[in-house]
Amino acid sequence: MFFPASISFKRLRESEEPQNREKDPELKRRTTRKAYKMQLRVLFSLVLVLFVVLMTGSSEAGRNKKEKGKKSSSACREWQWGACEPASGDCGTGLREGTCKEKGETKTVKCKVPCNWKKQFGGDCKYKFGNWGECDTETGLKTRNGTLKKALFNAECEQSVNVTKSCDKSKSKSKGKKGKKGM
């Protein structure tokens, strides 16, 4: 049974006869219990309504996030994307331009060219690399192979790449001495 919040608990207590309440402790206990149950019902209904309101609000917020991620209001199915052009230098954040083949629309999106050794492959080619091989004593280099995992933005990527690096351990950062200062 649902009771609206507008019911006054005072009216519930007044409906019992005051003389009988004072004389009969059982009647007093029952009316107090009724009022308590009424309060709990009203509190429960308010919590339920609040829960429903919050859930509908959060589901709408989730939809807005999905729509933000799309960033495409056009009905274009196939985009042709150009290379990522860094804003300054040869790496870092930049812009990529895309054109729709069907409608002739163009749009630009933010992109990033890596500034480390992956720069030679471009930021659009993702590779899975194996472990480093043994050091070649003649060249002083060690190598590892990478196989193409994913090509983003229709990029043309090599299926397999080789990466080399120096065998020298002296290039790694040396750790400072721990101990007493100012001896």
C-alpha cells in the first residue's frame, strides 16, 4: 500500500481517541507503531523515486559520451585519411585531414606522431614486437622483429619491421650514490 508524503502523521494520531490512548498502553503502542511504519513507507518511496531519477539521468549522460566520441554528424561511410602532420617539428601533436569519397566533405581531427624510435613507422602502424636478440659483437647492435598488429586510418604499413639498438649499457641513466651528503 502506497501512502503519499502529504499525509500528516498528526492526523493519524488524532484519529484515535485521546482518552483511550492514555488509558490503554497497548493502543498507544499500536498508534506509535503505525506512525513509524508510515514514516518508513514515505521514506522508502522517496528513496525509490530519487533512485529512478538518478538512473535516468546517468543513462542520458552515457548516451552523450557515446555521441561525443563519434565526432561524425555526416552519413559518410568511407573516409580517406591523410598522414598526421605535426604542428611543429617532425613529431608531437598535429592534425590529420580526411575526405569523404561519397559527398566530397572534408574534416580535420587531432592526431599524434610519436617522438621516440617508433617515429620511423609512423603513429598509425601498430606493431607487436618480440624480445631483443643477442648482441652482435661485430656491429655492437641487437635487433628484434615486429609484426603488424593494427593499421589505423587506412594507413599503408609494412607487415614486418626490424628494429636495432646499441648493445652499450653505458647509455642507460646512472643512479646516484646513496649515503651521507657533504662528506
